[in-house]
Amino acid sequence: MEEVFVARQPIFDRSLRVFGYEILFRHSSFENFFSHHDPDEAATRVIHDSLHVFGLDVLAQDRRIFFNVTRSVLVENLVRILPVERTVVELLETVEPDPEVIEACRALKAAGYTLALDDFVIYPGCEPLLELADIVKVDFLASPREAREEVPRRFRRKGLLFLAEKVETAEDFHEALELGYDLFQGFFFRRPEILAAREIPSAETSYLRLLQAVSQEPIDFDRVEEIVKHDVSLSVRLLRFLNSAFFGWRSQVTSIKQALGLLGELPLRKWVTMVAVTGLGTDRPEELVVTALFRARFCEELAQQAGLEGEAPDLFVAGLLSALDSLLGRPLPDLLRELGVAPALQAAIAGGAGQGAAIFRLAIAYESGRWEEAAAIARQLGLDELALPGLYRDAVAWAEQTHRF
């Protein structure tokens, strides 16, 4: 089992009550500082581990949770898996306010997320982000007295909170109070606390049995429940997924049966297939898993563009299943038969008749660089062939980010 780490640092209000916690990437239990060559991967890893390994309730009880996000994590909407009412999306100081960033911030605000600006300094063009921000963080260790004073004085407005971070001494804290700061964070209160947990692996047989159970028409929910209940990792991942994501149930999901019933047939098939395929690829070259995820997303997007929204979930699953031969080293037709994959999905993967099969052929043709064949199928489906490069790029980006996550 792999041991993973995060650090948690409390944020206090003016009465020194805990307002929330910032969750930070850590590579080990003895390095209490950021040490990762890829900020995008670190940001996505923290979100993943917080949700699926530690659990948000363990990390922060019912308090707000601050997550640092890079530009890539922001514009790819990866934070949308986090619960709206508790998540503070903290834009790193490296995120510049270009049009795509502003649009992503507006979308998050419209969805109800709280937006914070990390290590803020005044610079030309900062106003668009300030207008959207709910919290502005000022680094007391790196900023001169004039800057620490100017930010809250110049930009104070109703609803905007100012957070003094890296407050190292009692003098820093009292200065921040006098300057009107609302929130406080730093070593004076508490150093980041490193937490460790072990990610529980699932056996390959569990993944295959689960794939077999959800490949039936209709899904045998009792069998799925039995498989998930007997695999601790799958049980934890399913319950945390439903309790911590964007579902917003009125009460906590506490049983596997309840979870499966709430999720429903099509979302369950999609979730299980993605979890199983990525799990089966753990010890394989990561490019194989990325290819499976890309193919699934590309098929789904093509179906939606072709007006086949009803078939999009099944084509997503077909894209994932089509990579099983590479992941398991066995002929694909044999695997699909053993899993009992529904005939319609088998037909789509095998290149049968129908629009769903045409979507799958288009995805494979484009992926393989057979441009003329892909364009001909696109015209047959009434798709704009000029849209294919953009859909392809979006699917590749989604697959890479999802695999990291």
C-alpha cells in the first residue's frame, strides 16, 4: 500500500476561532515544505488524496477547506468535484488574469465556490481578479509595511475578506489586527501539520468481476453491491465519491446499497468502468491508461456533438473497454465475451452498424491519423469536420488531467 501525505494548516478569524484549513502538498513525513517539480500534478494530487484517501471530514470536520490551484487545474474545472459550500479555491500567485482564467473564475463563482487570491500584490491589471475574489491573502513575511497596509485600505469593500498569511510573531499578529485584516495564518499560530494515510489497493479480480457486473443489461445491482462490499478500497472510494463531490445529498450516504441506488444505472456504469480500467492499468505503462481515458472522452464528446446524447454514456464506456486488450494482454473479443458486455457495446467496439458504432470508428480513425476516413465518417454523421481537432485536443487534455487526478 502506498503511503501518501498532506499538510494541514489552520486559518483563524479575529476571535482566534478556526475559520478553515489550508491543505498543502507534502512529499514525505519529514519534509514540511513544498517540494514538487510539477505544481499542476501537486495540486491535483492534493485534491485526489483529500477526497479519496483522507476524506474531507477527517481533514477539516465541518470547516472550510482551502485548496491551491494552478492555471491548468482552474481552467480544466477539476475543482468542480469538491463540495461547493466548503471549498475555497485559492489561485496561486502565478495565475495571470487572462480571459480564460477570468471566465473560469466567473463560472466557479456562479456555481457558488469561494475564491481566494494567494500571495497578492498590487500590479497593473489585477482588478478583474479582485472584483471576483472573496478573500485576498497578503504575505506578511515577504511584503513591506506599506504594502501590508495599502491592500486592505485601498480595496476594502463589502464581502471581501483580507487574510494575513505567514504571520510569524505576536507583533505581526497585532499589526494585522490594527490594519483591519479579518483572517490570520502562520507559524505564530501553528505550523502545518503533516498527515499520512495509506491508499488501499483493489485486487485485479475485483475490477474484472465489477466490470462484468456492470456490463449486463440491465445492471445487476445486488451483484455490484456484493462485489463492492467485499472490497474495502472500492467501498471507501464509492462512499467518499458520493459524500464529498458535487451531489449535495440532504443526508450522508452511509451504505453501499444506498449509494448504488442514488447513483443510478448509467452514472454507475461510467464510474465503475473508469475506476476499473484505471485500476487495471496501475502496473502498466501510463500511456495505455491515458489512451483509454482519451478514447472514452472523445467518443462521449463526438456523440454529444452528433446529437446522440442518449448514447454518449455507453460510448464513454465503450472507449474505456476498447483498451482492455492492451492493459491485460489478451484478445479483446475474448475479454468482452467473458465480461458479458452488452451486445450493443460489443457491436460498437467491433465496428458494427449504427450511429454509435460510427462514432467509435470515427474516434479510432482520428486517433490513428486516418484523416480522410475520419472526415468521411464525420460528414456521414452530420458533424463539422473542422471541429474535430478542437474536440481531440480537449479529450487529450481531459485524459491527462484525469489520470493525474
